Amino acid sequence: MSMQKTAIGAAAVVAVMAMLMTGLGALTTTRTFPNSGTINAIGITIYSNPGCTTPLSSISWGTLNAGDTATQTIYVLNNGTIPVTLAMTYGNWNPQSAQSYITLSWNQGSTQLGSGSVATAVLTLTVSSSISGVTNFSFDINITGTQ
């Protein structure tokens, strides 16, 4: 019993000390120091004009014949904070069979584009001379900037 009273007494002392520390406040110290940093951001925007004031929303290739080649000039602005390497892919054909007869290329493959820089890209669409069964077509062009 005496051992139990000693344990209860010790617990009571600890509880009272905790309340006193909470009530009186523990001794603490704080140091504040300024800091700053830069966040790398990747971003490209595609424009239809060299001044980069008109964002490009679509391209119309017009009416083409078998064996034709058509070009469109676009402007790729790196509006990020770090250089990027440009790449272009395309897909999502409508109709699906058009991808067998129409190809797209450009002159900016693997171009390194610095922050704030603009690349003039020429897209070249080539229609096969053996195209058949396609009267209208559409597809998506994806231009990517990678660090």
C-alpha cells in the first residue's frame, strides 16, 4: 500500500509540474530568417503570328489533292523559366484511315528553346498520291516542351 501511495504521489507531482509549466510557460526561443528561391516552370504557348500576340487555336489545311504538300508556320514561345527541348506528335485521326495517307512533319524536332525564346516552326502536311476513301479529315497536333 505504501508503494502504491508513493507511485500516486509521484504521478501527482509530475501532473502539478506539468500544470505549472503550462501556466507559467516553458522557456522557448525562436529565430526567424528570410529565405527565397526560384521554382523552375515549364511552359510553352503556340501562336499564329511572329509577335506572339494571337494564340493558335486550330489550323485549317484547306482543300488538298492527292500528292499535295501544304505548310503552315507557327510560333512556339517558351514562357517557362527553364530551357526546354521541343517535340511534336500527332494522332486522333478522323477518319482513322486518313493516317495511312497523310503525314505531318516539322522543322523543329529536338530544338532546344531557351526561356523567353520563340521558335518559328514550319509544319508540313503531305498527302499521299494514292489516297482514297478520305474526303475530309481531322487530327490533333501535340507540341511538347521537356526539360
